[in-house]
Amino acid sequence: MTEGSHVLDRARVALDDDFLRAAVRFTADRLRTKKYAATESLGRWEDWRSRGQQIRSHTVAHLDYYLGQFADNVTQAGGNVQFAADAGEASQMVLDIIQAKQAKSVVKSKSMVSEEIGINHVLEAAAVEVVETDLGEYIVQLAKETPSHIIIPAIHKNRQQIKDLFTAAGGENLTTDTKTLAGFARRTMRKKFLEADVGITGCNFAIAESGSIVLFTNEGNADMVTNLPQTHIVLMGMERLLPTFADLEVMANLLPRSATGQNITTYMSVLTGPGRANDHDGARELHIIVLDNGRSNQLADAKMKEVLNCIRCGACLNVCPVYRQIGGHAYGSVYPGPIGAVLSPVLNQGEQYADLPYASSLCGACSEACPVKIPIHDMLVYLRQRNVERGWVKPAERTAFKGFAFVFAKAGRYKLAMKTARMGQGPLVRDGHIEAKIGPLKGWTAGRNAPTLAKQSFREMWDSLQRELKATAREPGGTGK
């Protein structure tokens, strides 16, 4: 996030980028349309959502038990589990493992948790080469950016920009042909896979009853990351658990359909412990780092607890009218869109992301799209309320709402205020609406015309309407009442 910047400032920059807006809208519409088709073909989608909500809520409610069960089963399977309180602690754990192996090269599969803790920067500062192997993540890594979408990280890049990034990275004079660009990435990744000392992945889900981790991918790169290097590190948010494999069946239907509109993801890899002595492939060491980083603070908050139910599908981004206009980077966080506007403020202390809950129309489309029924729009309202209670609002806003409360406390004050406003709006009215870009109207009229106050309010019309109604009733054919 740019120091001192506000989501409105970043949004204005995004709104001036015509390519970004077109690319985001196109991709969001495409993903949303595919999701509708995939969910309709499954049938009883609301029943699947309800079951997903039940599983996630039950798991979060008993998180301590399932974390203990998971850790025990990982250990029994030959793996190692560490619990990290925050991003710094998790990064140090990763660095300690890599330095103990004297590793110099790392390959990564797509992981939002690794973005959250900034592990790439930590390892690069320690002279360790880190390469993202997901194509979209590789592109944004070369651009030194964060993902602009949870599922499609490089949604904001065109082929010319990608070609320039690949040319600079590989020294080849490439073209913008898709096959040429994909071929360069494939050749680069194969070399990195074979050279890597350590592989790092995220974790879509972890199965408590077996100590397994589950990875969903469409490129197959996660299988290479987990099988070719001799050491595998998993970065896992503490809430990513499922009690049983039966619960995984539900999520395997919900996640791909909600994320990319697929009936099933191309690759679903389930790993239990490190490779055995007689296995022909597989890492010989498995280290799982379970990250808190503010998550446990939500367990005691009844209004925010359900945010931990999130399965990181990105469906809320694809329906959000704000995200589709400004893209992901305007949120200033690794988690963009509606879920990012909730997650970022609750996972981070202080006012850094306090502005994000206002980047919403509160239309509720995000909550309707969520496959596990997280009430995202209610959480956004709650976070706005919390900002007010903590004093994290501008003095002008506090003054305005105090004035609003004063006026609406008495009917006489309200009537007087409306009469005054009708007279005061005169110089601003043009052709029946207000276009003036001044004062508090500026935010509205910059993009649309503001309506004028009616010459007579409904309350003021009520007496005459009642007289008219009674007169009509007395006429022949009236009700006589």
C-alpha cells in the first residue's frame, strides 16, 4: 500500500486506465457467466452452499481441536508442524529451514499466505532465488507487483506488457504471440524446477483426520514444486482446515465452480507426509507452517468470526461493482475486492486499511455469490461502525453526522432544514438537476447529476391528498366511507 494514500486516490488512478477497466470487466463477466453455468449443471446449488457454510462454521468453532488433531497426524506421517503468531515469525521459520539446508534456489506454487507475509522479499534479501511457477504469479513477480485478483493474478496485464517482462527476464527477443510467451515460461519453469533446492506451496485445505494437505491448481506446477525439490514447505492459514475427506468432497464442488466456473479443477493433489523411502519422487522433508497473523482475534468476535470461513475462491470479486471498475491494486492490499475489504482491516492492527470498508456500494452481491454464505456486506457495515467508535473518521464527517442527528431529532428542525435547502439549492439547479462540483456534492456530481429537492415533500402533500381522497369517496360510486 502506498504510504499515506487512500483507496479513493488509488481508485482515481485506476479509473484513468482504460485497459485495466476493460480487462477486469471482461474477465469478471466471463468468470461469473461460467460460474452460473457450472452451478446450474450441478443442481441444488443453495443446498451445496448451506452444507459448505455448515462445514466451515463447525470447523472454525472447534478450530483448536482440529488444529491439534491435524498437527498430531502430520507428525505421525513424518512431517513437521510449526505455529507462527505473525508474518515475521512465519518468515523467519521459512528462512531458518532454507538456511539449514544451505539452499540457494526456491520454486513456489501460488499462495496467498506467502503474499500476505511477503516471503519473497525476505528470501531475496537473504540472497535466495525465488521463482513463482504459476504463470500469472510469475508475471506479477517480474513486474514487482502484488496479484490483482485472488484467482487470476495478472488480470491487469496485456500481451505486450507480458512480452516486455519476459524479454527483460530471459534476454530473448520474443513476440506477443500467446504460444511464444507460454513457451518461454514453460522452458524457464522446467529449468527452475530441476535446479530448485526447496519448494514452497500454500494450502487450499488441510484434512484434520489424516494430516493431509490439498492443493487445487490448473497448471500442474504444484505437483512439480512438491515432488522435485527435496524439501517442501507449506504456508497455511490456521483456518484452512476441514475435519474429514467427506468434507473435502463438498469443497471440491464449491471451490472450482465459484472460482473459475469449472466442474472440477484440473489438478487436485493430496499430500500426506513426506515421500517414503521406496517412493520414486516426492520431497523427503515436509514442513508445515500454520499462520495466525490476526486470525485468532476474530474467533471471539461474533460479528466477524465468519470471515474465517472464506475458501479464497474470488467469487465476490467477480460480482462486485466497485472491483470491476478499479481492479485489485486500488485496494492497496494483497487481498483485493469485497473479501479483501474485510480481511485486510481485521488481519492488521491500526488504521492502515480502515478505508477499505468504504470501497463498497453495500449492494450485497458479494454475500449472494459467496459459496459458503459469508455475510460480507454486513461485515463491511460493522467495520464502518467500528471505525466511528474508534474515532477513525475525518473531523468533517463527525461534524456532518452530528448535524444530521441534530436535525432529525425533531420534526420541526427537519422541516425547517428542508425548506432552507430548497431555497438554497436554487443557484445550483440546471435543467431540473444539480451539476455543480462543489463542497460535499463533489463526490456525487463528478460522475452523475444530483437530484433536486421536490418543491413540496410527501408529508406536505399529505393533508391535500387526504382531502382529495375524502372528496372522491363522497362522489356517486364512491365507497361512502
